[in-house]
Amino acid sequence: MKLGPLTLAIAMSLAALSAPATAQPQVPVLWDVKERLPKPDLSALPRLRFLTTTDFPPFNFIDKNGRLSGFHVDLARAICAELGVPEKCQIQALPWAELDAALNAGDGEALIAGVPATAENREKYAFSRSYLQFPARFIMKKAQAVTEPVVDKLQGKRVGVMAGSAHERVLRDYFGGVQVVTYTKPEWLYGDLKDGKTDAVFGDGMRQSFWLAGTDAAACCRFAGGPYLAPEYLGTGLAIAAKPGEPDLAAAFDYALHEISAKGIFAELYLRYFPVSFY
């Protein structure tokens, strides 16, 4: 399966974001600022409780002071503020396995916990639009890193990727001229890149950003080319889930997310938790 025209257009339009001349970290913009969404009236809503977990850092976790923290926690508060219901806003953490039952039992109004908006899950939930997607990225040693367009520049190069992953399928289908080298452990994948045994690594940009910022990378490498959005392979990213009978609430989240993006609030939250931007 090849990347569709729409996906390719999105990927290539985002590719310029990773150019080395860019001075500032790049922030994903998934909303059309010219779009006008109707402002919802939630005055009759008695409570807006978001359910999440504690084991998905930096999205949701318990900080050193024992408080629930993370990107999702701050995003939920920003949504409540944008909807004009901060006094009704609550955020509760539960084990992942209990989230679905808690939502159905009325213990919360929405899940903000990384529930994927798959076709199967769309039968169980009413989803907002995606607020964050996870692009595929190349990383290379700084001295050898290339810029877009990378297809010709990577011809014949040895590119490491996790075996059996969706990223391996993207690499083989879209970058057919590279020598694909598969790995079963990420430490081997990154170790060979640092040692010069491979020319590049292809994989999940978010996980790569954590590695690049960590001590194991030893400032050896950086993003090269991309980012590439490929929902046919990598999914549609993160969205907020409400009960299936509450599409109006999901639409309210769309309004809030659009406004948060347009006002720069999303950018501030994103860079707070992802200082090495994976876009």
C-alpha cells in the first residue's frame, strides 16, 4: 500500500518544518485558523470530569509532589477554561483497564488518556478531532544529516527501523531505495546509528525526541527531513473520547481545541512537555 495523495501532501508540507535553518522548535498545527466552529453552550452541564491515567508520561503522571500532572492534565484545564466552565472542571486518574467502565457508569464525561480513534473504538465513543498526531521521522548523526527532499539523498543508505513496525512498512513502501536494516531492540537500533553502522534511523518522532534529549544520545544526532504523517499506517493520533450518545460534547471539545490552537495556548503546552519538538 502506498501513501495516498492527501497524506503525501500533508507530509511534504510539513517537511519544511525540520529544515536546519529553523531557529525555533516547530509546533504541530492541525487546525485551520480560518475555520469557524460554533461556540457551545455548556451552562446546563453540571460537571465536566476528564478521566485519565497516571502511567503515560509526559501526558499524564504523578509528579514529585504527588500531584497529577502532564500534558493531558494541562490541556484538559485549558479546554475547560475555553468552554467557560473552569469551576465545573475535574480531572480524575484511574487504571487504564477501568476507564471504559467508569465512563459508561457516568463517573466521568470524557477520556483524555490516549484512547486511539480506531474504527472499532468509534463504535464505543464519540471522538473529538485529533489534537496531536505522531509523525514518522528520520534521525541521523549531525554531520551527515540531510534536508528535504530526502528520497534521493538516502538512496542506497543503510536505515535502521524496528522490525515488524508500522514504520518499517512506511519505510519499505515510500523509501524503496534505502537499505532497510531491522532491529528487535531500540538500544541496538540507536547504538548502531551512534557507531556509524547505519546512516539513519526511521521511527516514531515522539520517542526519538526523548532519545535525542537524553544522555544516551550524547548529542550525537538530530532529526533529518520529515515529518511524515501517514494515518493509513500510523493512525490518526490522539483525540478526546466521550460517550457515543454525546456528539455535542465531542463537538464542544473541537471548538475548544480549535481556539486553544489559534490563541497559541496549545503551542505553549506542547513545547512545555516536548522541548525537542518531533515536528
